Amino acid sequence: MFETATLSAPGGRAENQDALAHRVANDAGCWALADGLGGHRGGEIASRLAVDAAIASFEENPSITEEALNAHIGRANRAVLERQSSEVELTHMRTTMVMLIASRETAMWAHAGDSRLYRFREGKIQEQTLDDSVPQRLADAGEISADQIRFHEDRSRLLNSLGAREQLVASNRAMAGAPEPDDAFLLASDGFWEYVTEPEMEKDFKASSSSESWMEKMEARVKERASADHDNYSAIAVWILKKKGRA
């Protein structure tokens, strides 16, 4: 039912602080992506801890409910906090996270920070997450356009992340209705969506026959535009297939 393509690269940086993983069990799936915050020591540790904890939580409870989703991302946050408390040098490590859980009947997602999820139907973006960032708040207030978020001078100023507080408040959303064949989801770190606009995501999706080819087209745009010191970039493409594969 699910066709998944993943991508994670260091870009122009010495290390990759992004992490991602996915699991499918009993016709239900979980996809998680995290971007460790570069200004906080241990970002690469925080992102991996968060993703591993979220996936482990899903494996224990693969039901597609809001309660389960909250449990998964809550466990990811606790994993970061517990490591902070055990190692003084990692006290301030943080990470963003976006995760999707889905079955044939429903889909829902949660995020904290500026790692995004986009939902596609008939080749068009139907929904996307809103960043927990200063530029997003400016866009919400009408002071800048949504397009200006990408390269705003305060784009690194996040208002929410895992590891920042004991009680994480993540932004959750459930899809209205069931996923349909050829629906798709894209989870992406800011190093990815910064260089691929929403119209381009749609264009590349329509020109692709698989999640892998879709990802390749979008990565080509990142590589073409990114500067030499470009941030890490990661993405997960999830394509909903017909029961016996795409016709």
C-alpha cells in the first residue's frame, strides 16, 4: 500500500544532523524525520534519539489514533530529555521533528519546529504544516508573504523543538477522510524545502511514476541551487498505492 523513498545528505556540512526512519506493520505505517539544531551541541544525537524513540513507540502500538501519535512524539521528546540529564555537555541539545502515521483508513501527523509535511492529492498540495518559527508568525500576521519565510533573516529562530521542555506541545492534524490511491505525503527538513518550492514539488510529482523518481527530481533542484556551505537536507516521500500496485 505504501511506497517510500528516503533521502538524507550532509550538504556542504562536515556532519549530518538530520535523521529519519520508517516502519510498516499490519498495513499501518510510521515515518519520522528530525533535524538536530546546529546551534546546540549534540544536534545529531538529539535527532537520532528522537527518531529511534518514535519508531520504537510505533512498533509497540501501531494503531492510527491521536492518542498513539501523541505517545510517539512524547516518547521522542523524553528520549532527548533523558540524555540531556545524563550528560552535562548535551544539556542544550534540541531537534525538530515531523512524523506521519497512516493506514488505508486514515492518516495523521504531528510536528515541532520547521521540519514540514505536505499532503498531495491529484498532484496538488492540499495541506502543509506551519513552521514553529518567527518568520511563520510574521506570515500569519500578514507582515511577510509565505514565500518570504524561506530566506528570512530570522528563519533559524524556532519557537518549539524537542528537548526544550518537559511537556512538549506538538501541532497535530488528522486527515479528513481516508487516503486514496496516488495520494502522497512529503516530509522534509528545512535544508530540503528551502530550495524546492511548492509548485515545483507538484510539478515533479506529476512527472514521476514512483516515489523514488519524484525524490530524484527534487534533489536535483537542491543540488543545482544550494551554496557550497549548504545545510544538511533530508526528505521522505510516501506514495499511496492501489491494493495490487499502481496501474
